Amino acid sequence: STTEIHSLRGDIDLGWASLTVQGSHSEKSTHNVTDFTNTFGGLFNRIPTQIPLISERASKGDLIEVRLTSSGDGDFEWLVGASYFDSRIDMPSYAEFVGAAALIESLYAGSRGAGVGQKAAPNDRFNDYFLRVNGQEKAVFGEASWRLAPSWTLTAGGRFFDTSIDHRSRQSGLATLLSTGSPDARSAADASEQGFNPKISLRYEPSDGLMAYGLVSKGFRFGGPNAIAPNPAYPSPSSFESDSLINYEVGVRASTLDRRWLVDATLYYIDWSDIQLLIVRGDNQAYADNVGAARNLGADLALTWRPTSDFTLSSTLGYLNAELQEDLPSQNVVKGQVLPGASRWRLSNTLIWNGDAAYQPTLIASHRYVSEAPSNLA
């Protein structure tokens, strides 16, 4: 895989505010080879040969953002901005092996007619799939903070977005011929959505070493197409819908006067609607689907100790209880199922030594533990 990111930023001090303009261009590509002999072997009466599936992904994205931020450190601070993002993703995949067309001819000419080999596997490529996804998002956002009292600050803001996406797919080959009667199938779909994600928080800072806060915010993820070829033996949706959540969070951050001890504790509750999850179908291909309501209840604790200027010891402990809130008959899953990847416990410890020699050496020792979690809903 390769990734390239190019960015440019400019800042202008207007006196009463600061203007920031930034843009970026990104390009990413991946190339995967997966053994699909067991998946495709049934189409060829288990003729002993290895069948790889070649999958590629190439994406380009352009982002531009403009924001205006208030100057000074008064009782009222604000920020406003706008952004535009344009992206294109191409996802081709194919499977082939030497002699595929001749083998198909010998197996299916009796039922599908002479010449079926070349129709279903031109140049021995018996499975060919291509998906192109174009997406755009326009957004405006803003945030304002009021210092209600010397120790109290209220912050409110939000982001309005207008998102559109269109995708075109083409599939050809033997499986398409057997399931549809034609060696070539095409589909197209468009979707758009508008919404507003608000956020409000209240912060209490009685001293430089203590801060407590409460936060309520809304989040949103747009839907899209599933970037895998259809398989009649294992039906899966061609696309998935958007999902949204509301996050409720409270936290405390404290430190000693000498900054040798730091504590950061957070409690949160997430109410999720139409959650998007990855599901693995019978041919080991993963697709996204909306599985209804879910909720996350969690806590995080982080401790940092600096016994000397050279040593820093940091430890984090996290707890998460993430469960599905309704039955999912299509997957034989009942309410209360733990969400995929939602480990109940997480623990990490990191020890850092920074030397004061001429070359400023650094040594890092780390430990991480993550409890088991299901990889799939089923």
C-alpha cells in the first residue's frame, strides 16, 4: 500500500481575528491477493487449482477549509468556518487462472450453450468487479465560549453538513452468468443527506491544576456502497445507510503544583442509532450493514508520574460495555450481544527515559493488554 498527503496552510492576523486557510490533497492505493480457492472452487467442480482474488483500491481526496478565529483572551471567544471535501475511490477486483475459459466450456456448454467459456471468462478472467464511488461534502461550522464566571465556561457550537455520494458498479463473469443469465451486470445509485451536529459543554476550573467538565455532542457517519462483489450463495446488501449517535461525557483532569502527577478520568455514555457494523459473510468477505440501536457505557483513567525530569511513567485503564439494544433476526443475534471489537478491558503502561547527553537519547518500554472481543456479530 502507498499513501501520499500534500498540504498547504496560510495564517493571516487581522487584528480582531485570525484567518486560516488550508488545503490538502491525498492519494492512497492498496493491492491485496487473497486465496479464494474454497470460495470459487465449487464453480469448477473442485478442479484442483489455486484461485487467487486480486483486490485493489485507489482513492483521491481534496479538502479545503477556511476558518476565522477571534483574537484576544476575553470572556467571549468564537470560531466560524467552512469546508469542502471531494473524493473519488476506485475498487477493482478480479479472479483468473490459466485454462479457466476452456474449463467453463467443458462444464457448462451443455446447459448454457457453445461459447459460454469465452462469454464468462474472456482471457481466462472468470470474475471481474469494479466499483467507483464519488463523494462530496460541504459544511459550515462554528463555536462560541462564554466565561460565565472566573471558574466557569460555557461552550456551544455545531456543524451543518450537506453530503452527497454516487456509486457505479460493474460485475461480469461466471457467477454473474449463473445468477442473472447474463455475463455482465451493472448498477448505479445516488444518495444525499443534510444534517446538523450540535455540541455543548460546561467547564469548571477553580485552579490551574484542576478542571472538570460535562459534554453533550451529536455525531454522524454517512452511508455508502459495500465494496465487494455480490455472491448469490451469500446475499449481502449493496449499500448501507447513515448512522448517528449522541455522546454524554463527564470528566476530571487534575495535576499537582509541580506537575509530577497528572490524573485524567472520564465517564461516557453513547446512544447509537442505526449503527454501522462490519459483518463477515460465508465467503469471508466483509460488508457493512445497519444493525439497529446500540449503547456504549465506558470509563477511562489515565495516570502520569514524573519522578524526575528524565523519567515519565504513564498508565491508562479503560472499561467498555458496548451492546446491541435490539434483536437482529437476519444474523440470528439477540439483544445484549457485545459489539464486534468492543473489548471490555484495556490496559497500557509506558516508561520513557530522556537522556541529557549530547545526542539526547530516548528509551521507551511499553506494555499493552486488550481483553478478548468478538470479531463478528454472528
